[in-house]
Amino acid sequence: YRVARMYCDPPYWQTDIDEWKSMFGDVVNRWATYSDTKMVEATARFDTLLRAGELRHTGDPRLRRHVAAAQRQRCRQGWRPAKKDARKIDLLVAALGAVHAHGDAVANGLLSDSTPLVFAY
């Protein structure tokens, strides 16, 4: 794999993110999942690509479970994922971040638009 962007959720990871940033530079970015604005943008991009049939994943049952445990939550900026119940949605949130990072890397000329995006956990 060639990593063009790495989006990291800062809570509990500040020191690690700082270390990765010092090793890998601008590839590493803080991406706060508690930000409605960021999550609404990522959710919209993910939804657009999903409906267009441009997203694939390996079929991992853990990702399926996390997607199934999510629901859309309305906020001021639009829609973002939220838990339906106590089950986890972390892999869905990671997938949203990966899709968003891929889109930003394409927009910044770091990747070709034809670079495949496949989720593997």
C-alpha cells in the first residue's frame, strides 16, 4: 500500500499522532470525528461513492456489523453517523475517514482519481 493521507482521530492519540507526524510529515493529519462539519462532509462523500458503486470492501463481517449498528443523525450541517444502540460503529467511522482522506489526496494531486480504494480490516 502507498499511504498518501492518514487521518487520525486525536482523542487519546495526541502523542502518537505527533510522533507519526514527525516521522511521516504531511501525510499524517488530525481528523476529529467529534466535528459535525468533518463527519457530515465525509458521510456525504461516502454516500455518493457508495450509490455510484465506486466503493468496495473485502466483505469483512466486522465492518458489516459496524455499518449495521449505525444510523443517520441529523445535525445543523447535515447528516452524520450515530450508534443505534450500544454496539460499536468504529470501523464505519474509520471507513468514512479513509474515503475522505482518499478524496482529499486526489484533490491535492497526491493520487490519481483511478487509484482504487478498497477497505481491508
